Amino acid sequence: MAWRDAKASKVRLLLFMASIILGIAAVVSIQLFSINLKDNIQRQSKSLMGADYIIDTRQQPTARAQAIIDSLKPDASEVNFVSMIAFPKNGGTKLVKVRGIEGDFPFYGSMDTQPASAATSYQELGGALVDATLLLQFNIQPGDSIKVGEMTMPVIGALKAIPGSTAIATSVAPPIVIPYRFIEGTELLQFGSRKEYQFFYKATDTLNLTQFEDKIEPMLDKEKADLDTHTSTSRRLGKRYENVSKFLNLAAFIALLLGCIGIASSVHIYIKEKLKSIAVLKCMGASRQQSFLIFGIQIAGIGIVGGFLGSMIGVVLQELFPYILKAFLPFAVDVSITAQPIVMGVFLGLFMSVLFALLPLLSTWYVSPLEVLRVDEHASQGPKKARVFVFALILIFLFLFSFWLLGNLMYALGFVVATLFTFAVLAGIALLCMRGIRKFFPKRWGFTARQSLLNLFRPNNQTVVLVVAIGLGTFLISTLYFTKDILLAKTEVGQTSTNANMIILDVQTEQRDAIEQAVSAKELPVLDDIPLVTMRMHSLKGQLVNDLRQDSTRQVRGWILNHEFRTTYRDTLIASEEIIEGTWIPELKTGDPVAISISDNLAADAKLNVGDAIVFNVQGVLMETTVGSIRKVDWGQLQLNFTIVFPKGILEDAPQFNVITTAVPDEQTSANLQRDLVEKFPNVTVIDLRQVYTIIEDILDKVSWIINFMAFFSILTGIIVLIGSVRTSKYQRIKESVLLRTLGATNKQILNISALEYVFLGLLGSLVGILLALLSSLCLALFVFKEPFVPSIIPFVVFLPGITLLVLGIGLSNIQTVLRSSPLEVLRREG
């Protein structure tokens, strides 16, 4: 009986199935990609690092650290730092990451160069491997020269890839590789230079890296050095991309939820139309269980087939993710197919279809045989307890599934609450509109307009489900556009002379006046001249930092104990700072204790309060200080911000270097200034913030493209739900329209009635979705990004009319059968 009835209603059942196929496809594709990503990270962990383990330090290794490094016999070593380089051929300059390598690194994987032989010959030939994109940008060929500091050397080849680099990292500071022996000749490693020493090791197969890490790492920590093994690196990478997977999974889950709501609504109308048939079956002796199972089996079949088809589409879709996320991945992902996500997709299709159809299916249990003679439009929905139980079951499933995706109890609970709130708001507004139209019905309007409004609250109306489906899809995509604008607003660099857009780093004290003169000679302002003093923490509140490192119960965050702080001194606050505790001390008087100001994030991570004591090691000299004030710092503002600020009168004589900022009006002026500075002062690093923010905008565009890709599933699922919901009530609409035609209504009037109804539904759903997105984005701007909110006009001028027209088109396609058929023909078919 289930099969026979399904064949008779195959069009509607296929639409039910389509509601969940896309959601299943999204979930399965992302699950498959997550599994592949995890497998690739584990399998390629050595190639990602290029070695079995690395010891690295941000300073010249101490004698003890060097003894440990030497005892383990490194197979290769490197020093890397960010610096400016010049191309003598055309006078071009660029900020790059210089990697001076000694030995046959990498041991696993390879440096991808053009020509391929350059990866091994550069050491012997004494030349440089330069990022391939950089060579194209400056029209440099192998054989041309490159100037790194005081060293000029030939370009041996183009560097396409090197273990550990990502497209995003190389876009900010493209890598160049030179032989280690040339580093000293560059004269770039001076006081205050930011550098990293790395020592690469190839381990034997018998070495247990976990035990080795547990033994060696505490010893290196004492010497301000770190140990990274390929296993720990793969764990770290796995956690990093796990967050991306969680977000993508949630986006897919929302699409699946939308499909399930479409199923629930469509089944609700479908079962209402079948109540008479069920009553007939019961008159003929069918039991409650049989009538329930006839439609239960149909829904289960839809779920299984839909889950399988969705899984197959997901298998194809997962092939796209390596291309979509290529810029964020440090390796190429080899895609393979595993059974687990496919089985999960089929199970999800079955379980969610049945679960979300249970509420309307309950009504089949309580159909009375008398309904053959007395059709009741308000047929029993079943006992309240049964409906509450099913609703509770749905909520429990949503919570458990989101908990499985997120791995966090509070996040899962928050997701379920937020989902319920969004659905409740959309459904509530739809119900309020229906009630408002009924209460304040415009009786003086024309027949067409009045009839279209009556359709919004007639029996079997689709107002609530359509507003929810349209509103949720619009809400998702509109939120994306609004929040994207907030993020991009934080990266905008003003073109006025009051905004610094070029930073000159690593300026030695004896170079400061000459660099300021060079800037002024270009008729550019010197906006800031900020002194920097490097130091480390020696003790916190009387506890030595070395002791805290060994204390597993400490509350102080680990980064503080190993960090080399770059501090400054001044007598004023800047625009991005605000004192929230204590008193700002502008200048130190003779004999006063040294009262410093620390940022709120440092205070939280170090568990420090006003009055707490900190002893700093200022390049070998111990300095006792107390926390005089705590500042709230807006790190997103275009300012040079500091975690620690000293008052004037204490650090002036300490070894220091400077940061100078200026504002350049255009790209040509920027290039000229950079070329002159690099030629005269090769040790300085020049950062053009406009170029950096162009890269950031590009990254945000890629992120938004990924979010758009996932929102596409929700939008498309919403459209399918929309089609299914509208077409499900097609036969009810046909009957009503035929009655109108029998009473004398023309085709034009019927068309206008339907058009006005769907325009109202499209406008209401999309407008509510956009307004909800506007509210959520405003909250994000105020409480998360702390930025002024200027909403994008795109959702209002594109989504609002676009979605309304889509709803109108789908709705009017339904009415064509009535317009083409005579009333008698349809009435006979209905009879």
C-alpha cells in the first residue's frame, strides 16, 4: 500500500526528498574532506616540516642550549628574518623573509624550484632562490642579481614551494633562500633585529618522539628554546583546521535543518490531504498501526534514497574543497573516499526524515472512520504528551549532533538556542502578520487584493513555512555581507597625512636623524619616532620565571614566560588606549618606584593586578617595577600598540632602536622612498601598510567566498523547500481557484490573486531575514569588533527583490494547470 500510494504521489515525494539531499551532500562532503585533511596531515607531517624535529630559538642560543643542540648533532641549520631586499636591475625593493640555510634541508619533501637543479646547486654556486611570484612581479630572470643587505649575489632559480610555507604567509613576506655562510656578510643581524635560529634533525626509526619531547623540551624551555617534532606539528595543524571544519559542518547542518523543516511542513500538508483516504482504510478494517506505517514507510524510503543520493553528491563535492581552501593549506590534499561519512549520510537521511515527519504522522494514528462522512479541517493532532515527546526528541537530537560537530557543551547548547530563537522569531512574525491581517482586514480593498490576503491565513496556508524558509536563507547570506563590511572597514587605510601608512623598523639610534632627514627630503611627514627597548620577565610577584616554567599548576600563560617584550616609554596615552585600572604615570621622578602600564590582555594572561611586582631582565640588567595601571588596548586600530609602556625618565639610556612612521600619498612615492632607504640603510625594514591591507582584503575575500559557498547550500535548500512547500498545496490551490472560476473569476484575476500572495510572502520573508541579519551584525559590530556599523546596501537592493521575484515565479508556475483547464474538467478530477 505504501508503494502504491507513493507511485501516485511521486512528484510530491520527490520534492520531499530534494529537501534533504543538499543538506546531506553538504554534511557528507565536509566530513569526507575533514577525514582526508586529517589523514594528509598525519601522512605528510614530515614533509610539512622537512625534518623529524626542529629546535628553534628567537635569539642566539645560550651556551647550555648550544651544548644540547650540538650533542644531538643537527643535520642542517637555518637563520631566518624579515628584511628589505633590492633588485639592482630595475631599482625595485621588497619586504621578504630571508632564510639562510646550511646543510641538505629538507630531508623529507622537497624545495620546488625552476630549474629543478637549483634546489641543490644554490649552496655550491653561492646564489639565491627567490620566490617565483616575486621574480615575475619585478621582471627578474635567473642570472640577474639581488642585493640582500650589503651582499649582492646572483639569482640561481625561482622558488615555487618550500616545506612549512603557506600561500598567505608568502604573500605578506615572500621567501628567499641563500646559503647560511652569506648571512654575516649581509650585516642585517644587528641589535634589535627580529630573527629565528632553527636546527633540523633526521631521527632514526627507533626514536620515540613523544618520550624524546617529554625529556628534552623542559631542558630547552629553561634556555628559551623550543622543540617541535613532526608529530606535534601535525597535532597543531589538525587543531587549527579542525575549527574550519567545525564552521563548515555547522553551515552544512543549517542547510540540513532547513531541509528537514521543509519535510515536516510538506508532510503536514500531504497527510492533511490523505486524511479522507486514511478514514476509508479504517472503515475497511485497517488498524491504526497499519495506517501509520503506510506513510511512515514512505517517509523512511524517502530518507534512505535521499541520504544515499546526498552522500553521492557529497563525494563529488569534496573534490572542490582542496581548491577552495588551497590558499590556507601548506600542502596539497590527496582526496580519497571512506565509507564512514557515506553510511552516516544514509543514516542521517533516514533518521532526520522520520524524526521531523513524526509530528504530522501522529495525526494518522487518530483519524476517525467517521471522517469519511464528516470532513474535519481541524483533525486531531494527537495527544499533547505525544507531541511534546516528539518535540523533545528533536531538540535532544539537535543538541547531540551539534555537540558531536563542535566538541563543546556550551557551544552546542548555544547553537541549539540560537537556532530555536531564529526559527521562533521568523515563525512568530509570520503568525503575527496573519493575525494582524485577519484583525485589521481591509474590507474596502478590491476583490483581487482581498482574496490574496485571505489566502495568507486560509486552511492549508503555507505562510509560516515559507517565511521561515525564505527568511533563514536570506538571514545567512545577508549576515555574511554585513559582517564582511565590518571586517573590511577595520582594514581601510586612510589617505590623509594624519594616518601613518608606512612603518620603518629596526632603526638604530645612530641612524635615526639621517632617516628622518631622508623622509623629510621627500616632503613627507615624520608622524612618529618611537623608541623600543627589548626585555624579558625575570620574576612575577616574587616568583622566578624559570620556576614558573616548571610549575604544571601555574595560572600564568606560557607565552609570557618565553616572550621577548618590545616595550616603549612615553608620557601620553594614544588614541587606541584607555586606562581601566590604576593611575597613568607620565614621567618618573627621581627616587620614585618604577610604575609601568600594562595592557588588559597581559594582565589577564599573567594574572596581574595594580600594585603587583615585576622584575625585568633588560639586556642583562635587572629592573624592579610595579604595575601602576592597566590599559584597554584596541589592537585593531592603525596604531603601534604595546603591551608594556614605561614612563619617561627610566629607559632613555638603555640599549634601544626606533620605529619611524610616515604617510605616503601614492604607490610611486612609496616605491621611491623604499628604494632610497634600502640603498642607504640596508638593515632597516620598511612595511607599506597599504600593500599589507590589500593582502588582508584578499584573504577576507577568500574567506567570504568560502562562507558564500556554504551559504549557497542553505539558499539552494531553501529554494527547494520553497518549491516543495508551494507545490505541496498545489491541489488545494487548484480546487480553490476552480471554485473562483466557477463563480465567475477570470484567469487574470486568479493570476493576480496568486501573484499578490507570493509577492507578500517573498517580501515578508526576505525583509525579516535581512532585518534579523542587520540586528545580529549590529551586535557583532558593537560587542565583538567594537566598530561603527555601516550596513551594505546589497541585501536590500539585490536579495529583497531577487528572492521576492523567485517566490513569485515558483508560485505562478503552480497556477498554470488551472488556467489551462476548464472548471468542469478539474471538478470531475477532484471528485
